Amino acid sequence: MTGAPAATERARPGYNGPMSDAYREFEAESLFCATCRRAVPVRKKLLLVLPTGNKYDYVCQQCGTPVGGKVDRDPTAFRETARAATAAARPRPPGAGPTPGPRRRG
């Protein structure tokens, strides 16, 4: 054997083209649950909104046991949350009136 990469490992023209975008994010539909002892459908729950992206937990739909996790690398949700928190914490100017409370349905 020589130290050269195999033919399948060499860069191919168009290999990193439009098709590679389709495989950047995967969503699990079913995973193995140790409690149920079989592959089961899962629910994706948002755990944390981080500066680097969101952290999700996959839980078994049958028994609720956590069976996996995922961190996406899209920080836009963190920026939106941080922007909303900053706006909510901003002091109101004097004479602006009382802070509006929750709306009542009637």
C-alpha cells in the first residue's frame, strides 16, 4: 500500500455542491429506548437556548425516558431571546405611565 488516499476519499468535482446542504441537519424519528428495549418514536424537547445554538433532548414517546440529545449550531434563537430580554429590562422613561399588565379576556 502507498500512503495515497483511496479513490473514494479523493476530492471529486461537485462533491461539496448543493447535495451536501441537504445532509447538514438530521432529525431523529425513532431511537433505541433501553427501558422499552426496542426502537421507539421520539419527541424532541428544547432544553437550553445557548449562545452557540440550541440543546435538544429526545425522549421516548412510550415511557418518557431520555434516549438521546442534539445541539444545533444556529445561534439565532439566542440572539432573539437576548434581544427580547434586553428590551424587557430597559427602564421606562419617567411619565410613560404604568407598566401594562396582562390582557384580560372578556
